[in-house]
Amino acid sequence: MFVIVVYDVDVERVNKVNKYLKRYLFWVQNSVFEGEINKDLMDKMMSGLSKILKEKDSAVVYIFDGFRIERKILGVVKGFTDNII
């Protein structure tokens, strides 16, 4: 499956999140990662990322699996979420 991760974290954790996500995906822009990943690694990545995020942090994971598109939000929900994709 193809995954895009977008995050908004406190400046104190930016490098930690960046370094962590580089284990699984490619860094394409500030606070944006993407790449192909299998289900097991995806679950492991999501679990580890959840442990890094604190109360004001947020990460949005877009999962493209064939024709199915899913969005998962970790941490704080920011903005409207009703009509995305």
C-alpha cells in the first residue's frame, strides 16, 4: 500500500518524528513522508508514532490501497474532517 504521513508537532519533537519516520518512509518535504509499506510495518509505524506524539501534536496518515483510500488521525484532530477524500 502507498502511504502519505503529514504531521504537526511541537518544535521539540520535530527531529524525533522525522528520524522515526525515516525508518519506514521517504522524507519528501517538511513534515511530509510518503512511500510503499506493508500492513505489518504500517501497524508498527503507527504504534511507534502514537507513542512519540504528545497532547498538542497531530499526524494524519493517508492510506492508498488499490482503489480504497483511508485516512487515520493520530493525536489532536485539527480542522474539518467531514468531507476529505
